[in-house]
Amino acid sequence: MAYLQQIIFLLILGTAGYFLWKRIILIRNNIRLGKNLDRTDNHSERFKSMLLVAFGQRKMFKNIIPAILHLFVYVGFVVINFEVLEFIIDGLAGTHRIFAPYLGGFYNVLMNIFEFLAVSVLAACAVFLFRRNVLRVKRFTQPEMTSWPLLDANLILITEIVLMLAILSMNAADQVLQTRGVTGYVFTGQLVFSGFLVPGFDGLPAGWLVFIERFAWWFHIIGILGFAIYVTWSKHLHIFMAFPNTWYSDLTPMGKMENMDSVTNEVKIMLGLTTDGAAAQAPEEIGRFGAKDINDLTWKNLMDAYTCTECGRCTAECPANQTGKKLSPRKIMMDVRDRTEEVGNSLVKNGKGFDDGKSLLGDYIIKEELNACTSCNACVEACPVLINPLQIILEMRRYIAMEESGSPAQWNIMFQNIETSFSPWKFAPADRFNWAKE
Amino acid sequence: MDEAQKLNVPVMAELAAKNESPEILFWVGCAGSYDDRYKKVTRAFIKILNKLNISYAVLGTEETCTGDPARRAGNEFLYQMQATANIQVLDGYKIKKIVTTCPHCFNTLKNEYPDLGGNYEVTHHSVFLQQLIDEGKIKVKDGGSFKGKKITYHDSCFLGRANDIYEAPRKVLEEMDAHLVEMKNCRSQGLCCGAGGAQMFKEAEPGAKEVFEKRTSEALATGASVVASACPFCMTMLSDGIKNEEKESEVEVRDIVEIVAESLNL
């Protein structure tokens, strides 16, 4: 009987760990559905990028109010994880506040910091809820932000508020129990923020207080574990993905497009420039030109999609979107993630190589969206976690142009002009130098 | 056009025939060659190059499209055909340094040609002008004709975000003693003119308004009498926007190189 709680805790922890692990493996496999891309170079630059952008939140600070609020939640999340460590050890060992005797007075300082952060997280989440649902900040109310994405956003905020309330109630009840000298409740010293709740708990009998304290403890730890699993389905996954995503980000200038080596081979053959080496290694499974579906994109494009937290800074900065065109870079990222999940689940269900007859182009993203892009990189610049929607757009344009010949008519004319007159406009090549004589 | 006829433009093929090799190739670009408005920018740049006795040449009729618009529109094949052919010409003349007045040509030559074996030191004219100013080669006496004029600079996406060039064009304008004012969205948050990504060559997709209209109203809101740009496409879009607003008698769009040339009385 003495070990019952520990056994239950271990079972819950194990089950949560199992489901979390399964999701992690699935997401990892899904990201690997993308094409190869070497991002193993330049570790020091990559580390710097991760440190400044993910850990240091540098790109968040373009917009100061959400940046500060987000910082509270972020620091709260990171620091409160240390408390979760104590929860887990206590749960497994059947102890209560195992760190308290070892840390002495510092434990009180630590707990007060945790409480301050808990209150900050709570307040920030409340403001976030207000911005989303009452102020209705524009980037949160655009067409792609209905149904699940809207519910997801609110669920995350509400869950975080409830979890923080649980910590504060637990500490308040604990403090009353300490002053009454109930066995097992070690002295933590004065806890400022939960102290405000103490008057509400003061008059309750010890039995009730123990129940409240224990209930809040279990609620908080089960809540955190459940939330960790939930996050893998949610836009909130950025709390983990932001780190690898900034590490593997593109370090070349934003203006540079990735070269298509498969095309280079063909061009060299056409222009009679092939060396023996190039000809020998020529057509190794070229696949298709450009991207029609998620497996034509690189694994980094898919990682980008899993990292996206749907904040909409990209869409807010997009000139096409600002002027009422269909294109929304955020929707591009959401579509890629939804389609990747769909393909991943279908492969799990139907086995490797199964084709569900759908594709990213057509079923999720239409040409009108892709054709509106000015390749201005505003979306890329705006993203706080270095996601690149532009690469995906351009990759899909490549498919449309080279596999379908489905570009807008005026672009086809431009192509013809370059082919015949070596300029996007139809001018005689012989007149190119006339400007010097006019 | 008397003055214009005096324009002496060295051509690569002619210099090569004389066994001469200039230090820099001036890549004019299609807009600089064919677009009536942008030809003036090309000529202004030539005047500065000539005035400062810079060793340069152009490719003349041997120049062709870099392939940028084809690439951004998805036609990688056509892009690589253009790029590979251009690299052959450039390498044939053993060109090491390139300066260009087009940010799109600049981006492609600098960032994308290396993947196909074309490695050059490529400079955009904004940076080139700033270097000349820093070296003391361009000096404007008594401020010149743009002294105190309210000028707003429009960031080209392919210079700014794409290549992190925000300060050089601004420094050039400040050197001309202009009163520089910024638009609501500038530098890394600068709003596109609407022409990038090959949009220049097609009608915009359906929407509430045109991108260039939005950008033009931001430019006009500054109260500047000159909108400075450093890109042929931006120049076209903003000029159209200002015409739409019937403000062309009050506000003009000038390339930074025109502003420098005029300040030097060239």
C-alpha cells in the first residue's frame, strides 16, 4: 500500500513516455519523407544561429509587446521544468519536496522565482487570450485561422493558465499545512505569490488541505505530461522544434535559390559541355522537377512546417497578402504540415510506397496563391524561428513550369522572349547596345 | 542629345581585340539596355565611370538576360541555359569584377552563378558609389542640386533582405546633402514594390489593390519630393504609382546614381 502511489506514478510516467516516444518517432519519420539536403556544415555558425534566434529570441524583439509577453512564457516554461524534475523524483521516490533539505534557504529563493514566473506566465497567457479573442489582432483572424488552428491556440493558452493555477494552489495549501506542522510538509519559508491565496485556504481542515495539495500536485504533473503529448499534434511544437530548426537554417544570403543539379546535367549535355565524369553519373533517378507533393520538398522544408507556430508574422508582412491576394505564407506552412501528417499516417496504415492520390499542389495549395508571390523575402525575414516559406513556393513554381508547362500565359511569353531575344522583353538582341548611341 | 552622343562606352570585345583587359565589367541588364527610363540611369552611371577614369567595359550586344525572371517564375531550365552561356562569355574575357545597376542581376550573378562555376566579385552600384565616396573620389561641392531636398529611399528587396544592403544607398544620399526621410516600412521591413519574383512580367493576381499602390502611398506619406530607388523594376512600379496618384509634377522617382551624377553636374 505504501508504494501504491509510486507505482501509479510510474505507470502514468511510463505510459506518457511511451506515447510521446511514438509521436516523436512518427514526426521524425515524417520529416525524413523530404528529400536529402546537407546541413551538416559550419557548426559554429549554426550554434550561433540557434543560440541567438531560438534561445535568445532575437527575432521576436521586432515587436516589443508580444516579445516581452512571450519572453515571460518562454522563461517560465524553461525554468519551471526544473520544478518538474523535482515532481518526477518525488513521484518516483515517494518523497515530498526532495530538494528542500539539500538547498536550504536557496530552495525558498528558487520557489519564489518559480512562483513569480508562474504568475508572469498566467498574466501573459491572459493577455494573449485577450489579443486573440477580444482585440482580434489581424494576424490571428485571417481565413486559415478558423476551426482547429483557432481552438488549438486557445487550448494551449487555457491549459497553461490552468497548470499555473494548480502550482499556485498547491503551494498555498502546502504553506498552510507547514504552519500547522503536519508531518511531511517541510518548511519552505514564505512563498510570496501563493501567499496571496493563503487566506482562502486558512480556514479549511487539514484533511481538505492535504487533498487540495495532492490533487493539485497530481493534476499539475499529469497535466504537464498530457500537454507534452498534445503538443506533438499542435502548433505549439515550436517549443522543441525551434532549436533544431534554427540550427539547420539556411546560412546563405536570402536571395540565393538552391541550384537544381539534375537540371545542370541536362543543360551541360544540351550545350555540349559534358565532361566524361558528368555524363557517366548522369540520370540517377531524377524524380520530378520541382515540388508537387511533400516528398519533393527537402526535409528542412518539412521541419519548417512542424516548427511553425502559426503566429502569422510572415503573412502580416507579405505584400501579396496585404493587398488582398490569396497568398498567405503561413497557410503554405500549415498546408505542408497537414499534408505531411496525412502522408505519414497513410504510410503507417497502408504500408510504404502507398499513393493516396492526393497532393500538396491542387488539394492544399492552388496556383493562384503561388503566382502571387513577389519573392521579396518579407516572410522569411519576419519568421522568429527562421522558417522559409519562399523556398516551398518557388519549388512548387518549378514543378508547374517544368513538369506541367502550367505557368501564367504572360510568363510563358516572357520565357519565349528570353529564349529567342535573350531578354524578358521582345526587343531585337542587336539593339541591346543602342542606349550608348541614342 | 548632343551631350549624350559624346558618351564613350568601351566594349569588351573591342578591348580584347586590342589585348586590353579592363578592371571591371559593367553589367547593364535588360532594363538598363531597353527600358527608356532606365537607359537614363545607365547613362548616368557611364558618365560617372568616365569622369572618374575608371577602367571598365560593357559586353554590349554580347550581354543577355541573367535568367533571374525565368528562375523566379519556375523555369530553372531556361535560367541555367542563360547562366551557363553567360558564364562562358564572362570567363572567355577572364572577368573578375562586375558592377551592375540592377539588384536582380546583382543577386543572380553574385549568389547563384557560383553554383554553375561562375565566380566573380560582384558589386551593386549603390555599394560601388559608396566606396567611391569613401575613397574620396566623389566629392560634391556645396551640396549640389539635391542639397536639403526631402528624399525617401525605397529598399529593393533583392538588395535589402536578399543581400543585406541597407546602408550603402542611404550613405550615398546623405553625402549628397539630401534630407533623408524614412517610410513607415523600411530596411529589413521594407515593403516590396510588387515587381519581384517575375511579377514585373505579368498582371498581378486578383486582390484588393496593387502592391505598388500601397508602396506608393507609403512613399507619398513621407512628403518627400524625390523617391530614390536603386532598381529598375522598383523605379517602374513607383513611377506608375505616382502617375496613378497624379503626383508626377510634385514627386519624382530617381535612381541614386542619377542623383549623384546630377550633383556632380554630369
